Amino acid sequence: MSPSQTLEDESHPSITAVNRRIQRLSLHLTPLPPFQPSPQLHMLECAKAANKLEVDKASLQCYMRGKNRELQEKVINFFESRPDLQTPVGIPMEEHRELCMRQIVALVRDAKIRPFRYVVDDPAKYFAITEAVGSIDVSLGIKVGVQFSLWGGSVLNLGTKKHRDKYFDGIDNVDYPGCFAMTELHHGSNVQGLQTTATFDPITDEFIIDTPNDGAIKWWIGNAAVHGKFATVFAKLILPTHDSKKVSDMGVHAFIVPIRHLKTHQTLPGIEIQDCGHKIGLNGVDNGALRFRSVRIPRDNLLNRFGDVSRDGKYTSSLPTINKRFAAMLGELVGGRVGLAYSSVGFLKISVTIAVRYSLLRQQFGPPQQPEVSILDYQSQQHKLMPMLASTYAFHFAAQYLVEKYSEMKKTHDEQLVADVHALSAGLKSYITSYTAKSLSTCREACGGHGYAAVNRFGSLRNDHDIFQTFEGDNTVLLQQVAADLLKQYKDKFQGGTLSVTWNYLRESMNTYLSQPNPITARWESTDHLRDPKFQLDAFRYRTSRLLQSVAARLRKHSKTLGSFGAWNRCLNHLLTLAESHIESVILARFIEAVQNCPDASSQAALKLVCDLYALDRIWNDIGTYRNVDYVAPNKAKAIHKLTEYLCFQVRNIAGELIDAFDIPESITRAPIAMQSEAYSQYTHHVGFQ
């Protein structure tokens, strides 16, 4: 792009470009005038007092609480009343595992809170419970997820009435602790490539579960090393044929396999269990490895919702192909991704709460002969934490929306909604967990040396959360699923197909987004325009539409010489950027909707401020993309940057109120540096001072 293309309303652009170069050279030759305090500094000091929003904390807190907050408080209050169930800092692995088991049993039997009963019938309540127990101890949250969502959920979602009748009560009251044995040593994300086999024996009416090689050992299986008594094992279903030398591979199915004796807890014959050992985090979860040597199970142990085998070895299914059966099976297991996205927002809330409260408490340096100032008054600290606080709010509303859509899907079983939730859960799980993982390190750094103390929790939060980027689908793989779905929707648009709910904007406005940018609006730089939700959402969607159009063209071009797989790999980084851009558009749309629906005026104003910061910070972070296609002129880019910095400052002014609206009890944050009163006394007492 030539310099003349970026100039504004010039009749002689080449002359203007020369003049501009001369002006720049003159700056190097002319001495700078003596430094004078910027008028903007005085304006900001005044703004701090005059322009601070008045936030009704109670109203904002009520809007953020959600309808299941009382259920969460019941969980939190129960654990507060039981010091014997609280996890000490630095607890050894073996003790941590046993404590987690005691915690889950106490939750169900003493507190009378039964998460399993909500897994299918009211997922929103289930996710509220898992968020609450995860705030008590992340390992406990994961163990609850393994028991009720993965092991229990596989029985409910992949099995039929006979399985529900036989196993429901035992899973519900934790008499039947179980595992979800999908991942293998050599295969994780590529589930269709799993090598464990389940061969039907028509003589005995049994399936024979085998691990054919070391690469097929089930690995990282939660609940397997110590506590599990059953496992849902994913294996290739093999049927004999009339030709004794051939068999039929019906694809991956799920089977219930007992792994330990119900009473003696002894490992059952043919099953070898090893402990995966100490991990970076989540050491309260007993991950193990399972190898099967001709383990026989009854034919009824096949979870047969999508495919069944008769007594005489005939296979039947309502779905005609292996791929359709596989897609249906995985479609029923997206609840894990929904839960991880939802829980990751909880991590972000806690870490941002600790970092912001400490930044408001800690004072350092200041003008000569004047009191020290809060470190959150420094622009650099605001730049670290305020966009993160804005993102936390954005993710909160996006995760709520995801849970609502998932709950609706479980009630209606609408095919279009199933596909929509599958892609949406993949995208939000990937985007939110990746962002949170980076933010945990940033929060630690923002708290300096005190962020390094284990008692202030950043280390354990970071280590426990890190695996969220990997399990229930590696984030890079999940983003590719989103990109693939976008390309499918793009193709369907031009073939007259129906677009799913999440991608509606492609149907409604894609031609507008792909047209040449308006040279007039590209220069608009007023605050009202930049804070207009329509401008913000249009900018996000324009970027996504351009990325989608260009990657589709690149794939067509490269597939002619490299084939479809080679073309995909050649464009992979482009595809990942497309997926992230789309998910950012979805998050912003949900945030804008949440702002508009807020009934309290002061809360709505605060949310609008935070939403604007989220949107403009994202636009500024990718300003090169908008500049390259002349969507944003240089003066507008500069205005976006200045307004983003000012919004950071304005959000800082109400940061305490915004944090308080998360309504996180101090028994959950637990970090001494995040205490709202007597923080230093708590901290000094922890290390031994009286």
C-alpha cells in the first residue's frame, strides 16, 4: 500500500507525502523544546474525581449472580463449616487424593447435594455446583466432573434405560466411583484412531476388551489410579464374519468395564493399573493408566444408544455410517467442554480479584513530598489488569450463554442446535482457557514478589488450570473444528443452505462486510462513534468475514497441488486466526446484549464502560489487520489507542466495585494479599508473626 492511499482528502497526495517526509526529517534536526507537563495529565487528575461512575454495587452484584447462586452458597457454606475438608497449602499428593475422595463423599452424603441428578435434567445447576466445588479445591472440581459428567454422563448419554436403571444410584451416591477411559498413550485428539479393541464372542455372548500394543494403553485416566471401580472404555467394536480370516470394524463405541472388585477393591483379572504419578497440578486427582488383557464383559455392557449388537452378532444402528455414529457419540459428550469454559471463567475471576485488590492496597512511589500512590494508579498496571477485568466480564456473559444453549439442546435434541453448541463449546473452551492461562501469569507478575508466595495462590491456580488447555480437546484442535464449521457454513451460504444460529451474521451481512470499506467512516474518530456497539461489532465481523473469504480462496488454490490435507496444513495458522476472530465476535455480541438487558442504569453504565474497553482493546491489538485493508485510517487508529488508554483509566476508577460484583467470599479467594481489610496482618500471621 502506497503512502498516498492512507492520506486524508488531499488533492495532491504525492506532494503531501513529500511534505510529510520533510516534516519528519526536520524533527531530527530541530532541538526539542523544554519538557512541559502535558495538559492531559491535569485532565486525568480531574477526571479521576469528576468523571468517576457511581456504581450501585448491590444491583450490579445481583445482575451478575445468576439464578443458581443460592445453590453455590450452600456448597461454599458447607465446606466453610467443615475445617477437616479444607485443603491445606502444600498438601502431599497421596493425602490430597484421599482428601478429595472424602470431600466428594461428604458433598453427596452429608451436604445432601447430588450433582448427578442435574447432569441431564438441569445442566445449569450442575455447572453451578462444579464451579463452587472447584473454587474450594480445583482437584475436587475435576474429580466431581470425572465422576458425574464423564463417567456418569457417558452412562446417561450413550447408554439406554437398562444402563440408567442399573448404575444411576451407585454413581449418584458414589458407591460406584468410575473413570472415563478414552485417551490412549498414542492417541488423544484423534479419537477415531483409538486402538483398544472390543471383539464380540457369539459363543459366550461377551465382548473381549484388549490392549493390542503399548500405544493403546489408556493414559491420564482420572479416578483410575486409586479410587475407580468402573471405567467407560472407548474401543473399536470388532464383529466376526463368515470368513474366519476377516472381521468387521464398526468404529469406536463405549463399553462399561469393571476394573476393581466392589467390596475388596482388588484389581480384577486381566486388568493392569499403573499410577501416572505426580503432575504439574491437580494432584488431588488420581490419574492412572489401564491395560486390558482379554477382559470379558457381558454384551449388555455396550452403551448402545447409537449402535447395538444382537445375541447372534448382528449390528444395528439408526445411523447409517461410522462417521455419523461417531459424530453423534461425541456430540453427546460436549458437556465437558461447556464445563471447562464455565469453570475457566471462575479461575479468571479469582485471579483478577486477587491482583486488583492487591494493586489497590499496595502503594509505591509518587510525586515528591507527597504520599505514595496505589500501584493501580500507574498506567502500566492499568494496561495489564483493566482489559483483563473487562475480558472477565465478557467471558462471564459468553459462558452463561453457552450453558443456556447447552441446556436447551439437552431438552430439545434439535439437530441444528446440537451442531451449533458443538462448535460454540469448542471455540469458547479453547479461547477462554488459553486467555485465562496467560492471564494467571500476568496476575502473578502484577503482584510482584508477593505473587510468588504459594499462600497467595497464583502458582496453584496457574498449575491446576494449565491442563484446561488440553483435556476435553486440545485447544489447537478445537479451533480447527471451529474453522472447519465456518468454512462449511460459508459453502452452504452460496449453495442456499441454512446457517446455524451462531453464524447468523454471515447470512445477514456478509456481502456488506466484504465490500470495500467506506473511506468516510474509516476516518470517523469521535468518542460516540468509537463507543457505538454497531461500529465495534461491525469491525469484529468484518475481520472475520475477510479472514473467511481469504482462507477459503487459499484452500482452493493449494488443494490443487497439495491435496486437501496438505492445503489445510499450509493454511493452518490462517485458520486458527479465523476461528479466534469469530469467537471474539460471538463474545462481543453476547456482552453487548447483556449490557442492553441490564435493568439498573448505574450498572448498565458500568457494564457499557467495560464492554467498550473489551471491544476497543481487541481492535487495537489487531490494528494492523484493519490498517492493511483501509478499514481504519491512521487518525482513527490513533483515536482508538487514546480512547482505550482512557477507558483503562476509567475502569480503574471503579475496579473495586467491579471486583466486588463477582461476589466471591474471602474464604474462596483465600490469598492474604486479597483481603479487603487487615490484609497485611493476615499475611504476617501466616508466616508466624503474632
